[in-house]
Amino acid sequence: MHIYLKDIDDFVLSAKHKKEEKIYKQIILDFLESNKEKKFKGTDLMLNLSIPEQGLYKSLKDLVNQDEIKKENHRYFVKNE
């Protein structure tokens, strides 16, 4: 399963002006939990957050037990198989 995260602006709007990782992490957790029945294709689920690179990497690394996270054109791709 590949999870691609970008463009979930509705879920990050309230936290966008705050640079607290736990807020973003909880928003991502809530989104994934509420959509766990869906089977996402490559680009169905994406997230593009304007928070510090290390902070986003750490949050996603803690959130998803993935084997790879890479940044490409300011999009963060989480590979979880």
C-alpha cells in the first residue's frame, strides 16, 4: 500500500498558523482514521503542509510505520508496504 499525502487543506486550515507538530499529527491521524475503510490509489490521498521540513518528516515518521519518506517538489511521499 502506498499512501501519498498532499492537498488536505480543509483538515489543516485551523492549524496552519500554528507550527505545532502535534496539531498536524492529530489532524493527519483523524483524517486517516475517518477514511480507513477507503482503499486509496497513489494520488488519492495527499498532504501538503507548510511546516518545517524536519517537523513534518518527524510527524509522518512517528505516524506511519513506513520504510521511506522522500520530498519531491515540496510534496511528501510516504511509502508504507
